[in-house]
Amino acid sequence: MASMMELGSEEDPCASTFSLVDEDHTLANSLRYILNRDPRVEFCGYSIPHPSENRVNIRIQTTGDPAKDVLKDALQDLMVMCQHIRKTFTNAVDQHKVAKRQGEVSMKSGITEPSTE
């Protein structure tokens, strides 16, 4: 599990850089996408300091809300999206397995499906 450190100013909670350890482009680009769609975000970008470091820096500047809260909301949104994708994928795989089994049963019993041509 990644650890996070906020590198911001206490005087301006609307602009912060967050350093995520043990993360890469996969999480950073997904977060950047979600954050840039949030109307509270003025700027969001990320960088990887060095290819050999397993760390990502994400910079967030907001219109007034604390950057930390906006990041938490974005992480929550990303988690919900991933859960939806996983559920949709799992359902599609299950449907495919059922359809494949039904096709095998029809083939073994000599029953063929009508042609759609």
C-alpha cells in the first residue's frame, strides 16, 4: 500500500503537492484525469522525479477548497469507478462462460442453433 506525504503551505491549503510512494503512472494519470474534470480544480499535474524512484508527485491547485479534501474526493471517485469496472467485467465473463457452456451442451446433444444468415 502506498504512503502519501503532503508538501504544501499551511497558509494556502488550496495549493499542495502530494508525494505518493510506491506508485507510478497508472494511479497518477487516472487521478490527474479525475481531478482535471472537477470544477473545484484550477490546475492538476503530476511528475515522476526519476525513473528509478517509485514515487509520484501530484500538484493540485483549487478554487478555494483544501487540496487535501479534493484529492480525497478524487481517490474516492476513482475507487467507485474501479469497482464498477470490475463488477461489469466479472458479469461479462460470467455471461460468456454460461453462453459457452450452453453452446457445448447443444453441440454434444446434436442440437444445432439456427443460422442467422
